[in-house]
Amino acid sequence: MSLSLTPQLTKPLAPTWVSRFKEQCLERGRSYARQNRVRIVQIGDSLITASCQGSGENTYRQTIQLRDSAKGTLLLVSANCTCPVRANCKHTAAVLLKIEETLNYPAAAQDAELLEKLQAVLDSRRPANLPEVLIDDVQPVPRLWLASAEFSAFEPRNGKMQRYIQHRAALSFNYLEQYASGQKNADILIRQEHQTLRIKRQPEAENAFREQLRTLGFKIATRQSKALPESAGELFEMVNDSAWLNFTLNQMPSLREQGWELQIDEDFGFDLSPVQDWYASVDEAPEHDWFDLELGIIVNGQRLSLLPILLNLMRSHTDLLSPEKLAKRRDDDLILVNIPTPPNSGQGPLQVALPYGRLKPVLATLDEFYLGEPGATSLRIKSADAPRLNALDALPLRWEGGEHIRGFAQRLRDIKDFSVQAPEGLNANLRPYQLEGLSWMQSLRQLEVGGILADDMGLGKTLQTLAHILCEKNAGRLDRPAMVVMPTSLIPNWLDEAAHFTPQLKVLALYGATRKKHFEHLNDYDVILTTYALLPKDIERLATLPLHVLVLDEAQYIKNPGSKASQAACELNARQRLCLSGTPLENHLGELWSLFHFLLPGWLGDVKTFNRDYRVPIERQGSDERLQHLNARIKPFLLRRTKEQVATELPPKTEIIHWVDLNEAQRDVYETMRLAMDKKVRDEITRKGVGRSQIIILEALLKLRQVCCDLRLVSDTPPKKGSTSGKLDSLMLMLDELFAEGRRILLFSQFTSMLGLIEAELKKRKVRYAILTGQTRDRRAPVKDFQSGSLQIFLISLKAGGVGLNLTEADTVIHYDPWWNPAAENQATDRAYRIGQEKPVFVYKMIARGTVEEKIQHLQQEKSDLAAGVLDGRIAGDWKLQDDDIDALFAPLPPKIEKR
């Protein structure tokens, strides 16, 4: 092909070449041309080769093809470069601008040789009236030109100018290096030195390429865009950024393999750098209880930590990576991430696409990393938090170090798969779930961590713990005593069970006035039993005693971290710490924090951090995501089984609400007291708010509850005539029926004085009974009397008898008065409904209709929701006490319904 320029033309290059370049490229090209960065290497008839020095001191090579137009000017065919942009870049623009300057202003040209070469080209003439050759068998090669443009537009929703980025693709077809587009299918003319070629376009082939783009998700662009010049071809767009990302990553390589020409502008928003690998680097500190974790990717051979990348992403896309939004993303969805490069690298920012399927486990592992040091490339994690590494197991990561901590994490994850045999000499046949509990405690001991055995009452927590201690003795590891701290009332129960199940263990009950005489010989015992009441008094001595295992029975006794018992327990020195509690969470999540503060100090953060990250979101905002997060954190360290799950041999339990009506005298006193208490509470709340008025609220409710039980609880001068309690009258009628049926009854009340009134009524009726309260010195005697079968009813105060009793002779439980905490009532019920019970159990709750007791019954369910959500991994409801709850608690009695 020959190249002809008309010497008299002012601009031998047709001005349309400028439209092939973006204004930004032209501007940078002018700058490079003015700075003499361009060097012309060779000029031929239709080909110009040159070089241009870029901004990063890199020199790139340019190849520019030209051809004659029908008007006798030179048309730009292609302008390619060895730079990353590859086509129509700022370097080729600089070369063309330099050539134009030289041709237009020869006197000012600095390159005489270049001028001479160009003039020689101008002097070559093309003969006129060339013969024409028709070519109709050239197959088009599709070219897809990709580009982006940023622009501003007014946003009516916020009344501000908004920045937008528009992405476009242009389709054209290459016929012997000539590009055509559009559907008019006009022939293509190519003038050569001795002939003119007339090329017929192939509309069917072109349409096939258009259809292929549509199947990939492209649609015809209907809005104008400055992303590409008009001459680029037919414009297409995609529905959203995710579609563009998917095309660029997954479909564009296939087009390239099929022979498509792909021309990608420098500022195309999805010109991605491939992620070559993912890595995880662990730096362990054996002498400390933490390790450093770095997660990262490798791009262009460079290691890039994900921590600052994700931190920037979360700051710029506040809601994009929230757990709620993250959960809704498909694993194959992609997110585009800009990564800054080192200042002197000569590269602009890199762009990578990260799949959500990989981000989810990474974010689950990094957790609250964004609360750490800004700019940090690694995360410091406590060893007890190692299970977070398990979320990364499914990822194809290249691990560097961390074999020990990863092994620890995997063993903690699989902790329930660990199995041991019952220790030799144990005088009991462990049920499968009890053997599982023993294996769990043994596994925790191997991992040097503690845990909470949160089985329902009656499933044998004491037996499982004694078996654990016996395992340690048999293995020769019990070279220090084990200590069990418990409520005073449980000392006899532990002594009895230890003597029966593990007679090999030498047990000391360290309580009573003469206990200090044993202080010098504590190391002579395998197991030391003490109480929460005595622990603070003896802590000075006990804190110096090294222990092998420290067990807190009924561990909810340390639910207040500021209590003396809680603080004393934390001072004890033991290799392993365990908590036993059927109700580790009774009222709020702060109680759970207190137990874990004892087990693994600092693991759930300090109180302020825990409240911010868990209590407030879960209790006040009902966040299921934070609840699930907390469940995941405590799961390895908490083993909970309910009777419904494991004690399938237990008979059914039936719960019945036994409604009673206040008598007239009670209704009068209730309304009078309710009005007075309501005003007192409202005044207090006005002054201090609901949160700081708890004591006054509880005192007021206590009075109303006592009125529901019996007027004699609130007045020394009850009515002389008539009954003092509709509930007591109803109870006596109920007992007559139950006694007639041969029922064996446990009757619980929180008020010892109420039990005294019931006791008096039973004496009038000559009914024999047993009674257990805080004043009972010999707990074994009433239990023995009831279990022997000689008594039909056992009166028990909730505080004194709610734990530590095995009363399977009973088949009926009566709760005379309800209170907030359903766990306390369930524990009391479990005195009868436990392993060994063979009869169906009936549980009656006596509720005064329309009173504060009925309101408490409703609020109990909300307390149960909280406990279930945390301990059983279920979703908690919105259980927090609201202003309308206060209104309900102090609501007036409904009108009395007359009986006919």
C-alpha cells in the first residue's frame, strides 16, 4: 500500500484522528510532545514507528498505521503501543501531535531528518482512476473497545451534584485492518498503489457477534456517553457493576481465545489485575496467650495485606460489608477493590475483584479487626479465639506458620468428637450424654481451657464432674487438690455423691467454725469443698493454694462480678476452671460475661466493650447477627443439654396455669396499694429514669405480690372476718383433691412467711408435711422423710430448696407465687423432674387473675427467649422492659365477673 499526502494541504493528517482519543490522553500527549519525549524511529509509506518516554521513566514503542481517504487526507487506521493501555494511549497521541507540528510548522521543526522523511512521503503521488477489485469473502474480526467516563449530575433526592462513572463497550468489525460498524453495511474501499479494493461486509457474521454480546449480558446503550468517540462503533452497556465485573473476569478471556480484538482504555473501570494467590501468615508467641494473623493476596507478585484493604473498603462502603448485607450476597458475587501501589513503583492504583465467597470467612475471622490499630497489616488475636481460624479451612489459602495454633483451633472445633472411657473405679454407669460431658471436660483440660457445663437440673452435673476429677487422679495428674465452690446447702449433697460414686477420692468439706484447723493439711486431700459465703473470708489462705481443677457449682452465684464471692473466685490459682450451672444466664447477658471473666479473663473484653458489642445490640436492639456471633464465640466452651434432648426415658411433664381470684378484701387492699405504689414509682422514674429506679419498682411490685398471696404478709391487722387470701383458700381446695388422688407434692414459695401460713393451715387439717427453708439446719432429715413415702407434701422455700435436692418421689409441683426468673422456677421443678423419675409430673402455677402476677407470667416468656437465644443458639426476641411494661404492671384490676 502506498501513502500519499497532498503537499498543499494545511493538515495532511485528517482531523478525525483526534476523535479516537480521549481529551485526557490528548492533553497528556501534548505535554509529552512539548517535553520532547518522542523519538521517530521509522516512517514508511503507511507505517510510522516511534518511541515515547512515559511518566515512570519507562520507554514504550508505538506503531501507527495510516491510509488515504477519498478526500486525499490521511486517515488513522490504528495506533498501538507497548504500554499497558495498548491502543490509542497518551504515548501514541504524543507521536501524532509531534508529526502534525513538524508538518504544519517545518521552520520550527527540531528534527531535520524527520522533516525530510515526511516531505518524501508528501512528494509520492498516487495515480488517479485506479482499477477496482471486488472482494466478497473477507470474514470480519470483531473488536470490542472498552472505556469509562466520570461525570457529574444533579441528584434530586439529596439536592446535590453527584459524581457518576459510566462504562461503555463499542463493537466494530475489522476487514483487512479497516474498521466498520453500524447496520448500513456500506462497502469498504481501500486505495492501494495500483488498485482500489472494494470489500463487501458480511451482515450475517456481524449479527452473530452482536447476538453473542447480548447473551453475555450486554444491551444497546440508549444514553449518550463521553466514554468513547462516535467512531468507536456501536455502543453497548451492562445492567450494573456486578455484571461488568463478571464479564471482565469470567467472559472476556474466552472472547480473546475466540479471536476477538479487545481494546481496553487506560481508565476503564474494570481493567483488573488478577489475584494470583491468597495467603495466611501466623506468628505465634508461645510465651503469651495471643498470636498475630495476617491475611493477604498476591497481585503482580506483590504481597498485599487484606487488613488495610478491607478497612478502607468498610470506610468507603459503610453498609456494603455489614453482616446483614454480607449474608444476602451470593458467594460468586464480586466486589471491586482499589489498591494503592508504592509511590515510586511507576504504576497507578491496582484494581482487583474479590469474590464474596472468600470475603465472608475472612471477615468472620478478622471479626472486630476494624477496632484495632489504623494501618495495621496484621491482627493480634487471643489464643482462646483461635476457633475463628476454622472459618478459613475451606479457602485455598497458602499457610505460613501457625501449625500449633491451627491444630489448637481444629481440636477446639472438634471438641465434642473427643471420646474417653469412664474412669476405672467409678461406681456408676454413665449414660451416653454423661460420657460425652466427661469427654468434653477432659478435652478442655488437654487444651488448657475452661468451660461451662450447663445441663438441665437433674442430668448429673455433679456425677460428671466427679468422674472428671477421678480421671485426673487415675492418670496421675491430680498432684494438687481440686476445689469445688458451692452454696452452703449443697455441701451434704456433694459429700453423699462423692462417697457413693468416687469413694477413692479423699474429700474435705471446708466449712463450719472449726474449718481453719484444716488449713495446714489442704494438700492431703483430692477434693476440697467450700462455699460462696466462706470463700471471701478464707481467700487470703486459699489464694496461695495451687489447685488442679477449680469448679464453681451453681455458678450463677458469681453473676455479679462486683460481689465478694466473684472477686475471690477469680483470685484462686488453678490449671483448669469449670462452671456448673443449669441457668448460667438468668436475667441479662452481663451474667454470662461474669462467668467467662472467671473462666477466660479478658476473652469477651472488658465490661464496657462487651456491653457495646453484645448487650446493647442484643438486649436493646434485638440484633440476631450479634446474638449468633456471641453464640459462635461461646460454643466450644459451653455444653448444654436439656432433659428433652437426652433424658428420653423421662415421663411427660405437664404445666398448668391455675387461675385464682382475689377475694373482696384483697381487691380493696390491692387497689389502694397499687395507686400509692404507682404514684411513687412514676415520681421516681421522672426524677431518675427507668434504669435507675429499679429498687423502687421492685419494692412496689413486692408489696403487690404479697397482697396476692395473703393480706397477712402486708398487714399486722388483717380483716377479722372472712378470708385473708383467695389464693390460700383455692390452694386448700386443690390440695384436698390432690391428696385424694394420692399425689406426692412439692410446694414452693419465695416467701418463708407464706410457707408458715400454709403450714398452719395444714396443721389445722391434721396433714403431715415436711418443710425446708433457710432456717432448716438438718436438710437431710426432711428430704429423707419425704422420700421415704410417709409424707404427701413438702413445703420448700425457693431460695433454700431450688437446687441440690433429688426428690423423685414427688409427681406434682405447685408454685404458689411467680417471679421474673423462669429459670428459678424450672430449677425448683427439676427437684422432681429429673433422672430417676418414673411417673408423669404435673406442674401447677397459681396466678391471681388480672394482677401483677399475670403480667409477670407474660414477661417470664421474654426472659426465657433471651436464655434460649444464647444458650441454645436460638434467635432471641425483643425482651427488654419497656415503658408500657411498667404501665401493665401497675394497671388497675379488671372489673370482677359475677358468678351465677
